Amino acid sequence: MSSSTAVPGQSPIAETAPQSLCALEPRVPADRLVAEMVPPPRFDSVRFETYEPDPDQPSQREAVEVLSSFAAGLGGAHATGTGRRRWFGKKTAAPTGPRGVYLDGGYGVGKTHLLASLWHATPADPSLKAFGTFVELTNLVGALGFQQTVQTLGGHRLLCIDEFELDDPGDTVLVSSLLSRLVEAGVALAATSNTLPGKLGEGRFAAADFLREIQGLSAHFRPLRIDGEDYRHRGLPEAPPPYSSDQVTKAAYATAGASLDDFPALLGHLARVHPSRYGALTDGITAVCLTDVEPVRDQSTALRLVVLADRLYDREVPVLASGLPFDRLFSDEMLNGGYRKKYFRAISRLTALARDAKGLVAQ
């Protein structure tokens, strides 16, 4: 029997209804969290050679050169008897400066591309390198416990942390303690963020009360500024306008492996699923179809949506939607508040995924 039914003038309609993300409540064992600390599918094949620096932004070319040297310097023995690594080839003395690099820049300048390229270029077994977002790192501590996380990551040569942000005092104390222990164990660090390390937490909580922890975090890194415009918008057309709910629904039924959800219902479901499981929530999903996209009303919901947008972008899952355009998801108050950089990143990434979804709609 045929797997689809042809309708004149329309795309074939799948016999089985699309999945609903709202019906999924994945469970993610701790060992999977550790095993998945590698660059996500979107960045699995990137390398320094595939990064295209903007000729008008010399800091982008400099970043490639600095990170290439940094990766080459991680090829020596993991650590000496004192727990300090021999960093650069023939040198035997441990450095006294920062033991990590911190890529600071706006949205879409290629920071994650460069971070993943560093992971790939570091001459070490993949089991001795870890790559994850800041959220995934804190989730790992929650799953394993602090001491077990130190033991698990302490034998690594490199820890790459994407989207480094401090959203609350608990994160500040936790991450400051964790990274200090890992540096003592000889682990090299690399991170990306839209915020300089000394400014982490600004606008989110009383950062001045945790100045010692923030300054301690900053001391681990050499900041590397990367200037430029969002490459996702460089020379590309404007984001496609939303489709009708009927178009989105038909596309969901015509696309094998697609999901179909009402946007407000999905936001409600995200509140019941821990953000550490948002990646697993999209396992096997080939496209996310959303109807009735509307403004996000509160900050907690908005931050959960940011995490989902990141996971969808990492996994290259196109997003087809009806309702409000993605650049109107967040209020002016949110876009001018302490989490504004997260919201702009989500808008940028959802816009890119909306472009990817254009081919799902029958013309």
C-alpha cells in the first residue's frame, strides 16, 4: 500500500498524522548527557578551513589564527605530576596566565563555528574532549552531582562551553567552583558568549554581591573579541512571512517525521519538561510545524523558548509557523532587559530555521 495519498494540486498527504511535541516527555539518563557532549549535528563537519572571515572584520581572521595555535598547543601530555598541563610542544613550564579562551561577540559572527572547530582541531581522543552549552553543563552537574562531574570532566584535555551566561547566583557559585576545580586538574577551557566575562550576570541579578566569583571566572580566560554582522542575515533575503494555519497543517501532514503543535500549547508543555531534555524532545523530528504563534508573555516562558530554539538550530530542524513573525515574539521590555542577548539570538536562529522551512510548503 502506498505511504501517501496524492491530492491534485497539492503535496502528497502522509497517511500517519504528524507527531506532537506536547505528547512527548523524554527521559535522558546521565550517561547520555555525558556521551552527547560533542559538537551538535550542525557543527559536526565545520573546521577552521570552512570558516569564512569577513574581510572587513580583521578580528575574525585573528580569531582563527589564535584558536588554531591554541588547539595545536593542546597536543602535549595531558598533565605533569603537579596536575598542570604542558601546553605548547617543547615548553615544560606551565603558563601563569589564563588557561582558556573566551570568544566574545554579537549574534551570528561564527563563534560556535569557531568553538566547534577548536574541538575538532584539538589533537586528542574525542573521549578526552567535551563540548556543550552552558545549560547542558549545569544540567550535567544536576544529573551527576558536583564531585562526579569534576571526576568525569577532570581527565579531559579540553572543555568547550557554548553560550556562556550567568542567569542567577546559584549558577555563578556553581560554575565558578566547577571551572576552578577543572583548571586545577589541567583541563583547558574555551567558551563563547555575547557578554564579556567580567560583565556576566549584569542585569540578571545583584552581580556585585558575587563579584569574587565573577572575577574568578574571568581570570580563567583570555577574552577574544570577534566583530561583525550576523552571517545568517548577510546577503540573504528577509525572513519569510508566516504562513496560514492551513498551509502549516498541510505541510506537517505531507512531511515525514514532522511535528505539529499549537504554539501556546507547546509553551505550556515546555514548562513541564526540563530544559536538559529539549534536545531529546526533538529526536527523530525532521521539521517543527507551529500554528498560532503569539507573543511570549513572561520571562520564564521566553527563556525556555530560547533553549528550544538553540536545540532546534543545533540539530538543523526547520521551523514552519503561522501567526506572528518570529521577530515579534518578545516584547520591547524583554529586548531591552538583562536577557536581551539571548532573545536576539533566538530570533536570529528561528529566522534562519524559518528560511530552511520554505521548501515544505507547496507552491
